[in-house]
Amino acid sequence: SRPVEEILKEAKHSVQAGAQEITLLGQNVNAYHGKSPSGQGEWGLGALCLELAEIEGLHRIRYTTSHPKDMDEQLIQAHGKCEKLMPFVHLPVQSGSDRILKAMNRKHTVAFYEDIILRLREQRPDIGFSSDFIVGFPGETEEDFEKTLELVKRVFYGQAYSFSYSPRLGTPATAFSTQISEDIKKERLQRLQSL
């Protein structure tokens, strides 16, 4: 939510003070947009990364956490154009089942997610991925869970944050009548983490 010029100024100052790496951090960092320094149009995260790469003395650029729905073509292309942009993306998927993603009110499907992975790999074949997973979401069947395992095998993540679903006061899923037993959640989490 900060202006482009302010980010660039801070990055240049940090590099002059000895920083070699810049991490762009946000709850949904790839939804970033800001007025271009010329005032003509807006920049997304891809344009910002390309401009940061022009800073002499800066060696690495990272960003986290991104959301599949905001992974635009400009950012994907930046991974192919910018060697300073590290070949690693944290891209949370949560589940490998479209049925569960819909129940979670996520705004992506598995096919949409995997298309992003494919397009990023086309730009940067050495790119690695990490993700977030929730197992045992209310109504998750064994078949839904197996779809998550299959997705993990296809993407071949370098890292993952994985959790079993826990009810949160005030969230719709807390009231779902299809809660999963703690034993099943624990067993599924162990299988996912083992994989």
C-alpha cells in the first residue's frame, strides 16, 4: 500500500547502507499496485521488481506472501527477465480439491493454480515453490485429501506449511455439521508432512 517512489527510495537507502537483498512483504503482496514514478499509469509487483533490479549493489529480490488470484502475467514474466528476482515463490493453495477450495471460499481452482506453476516454470525452469495446506477442513473426504497429495507430487514443493483445520470463532466453517475427527486430521497431517 506504499507509493512506488517511497519503496524505491527506501530500497536505495538500504542498499547504500549495505543491504544486498530486498524482501517485499505483504499479506497479499502480489496485489500491489502504485502510481508509476512518471505518474503515467500504475505499476504492479512485476514492474516494481524490475525497477528494484536496476539498483546497483542489490543482488537479490524476494516477495511474500502471494495469492494465486493476483499472480498476473507481468509478475510471471518478471521471473524470466530478472535474474535478481529469486527463483522461489510462496504460493498458498490450501487444498488439492476444488470442492474443498470452494467450501473454503478460495477464489481459485486447482487447474488455475497449476497453470500459474507451469507458466512460472516456463519463465524460470529452476524455480522452486512453497505452499500452505490445511487438512481436515469440514467435509473433506479421503478422496479430497488424496487430491491434495497428488497435487503435492505434481508440483514437487521445496517447502510447505501444513496444519490441521481448527475452528475459529465467527468463521462460517465452525458451524458446518461435517467436522472431521481429530484422529483423522492428525493422521492426514502426518501423511501430508511425510510426503
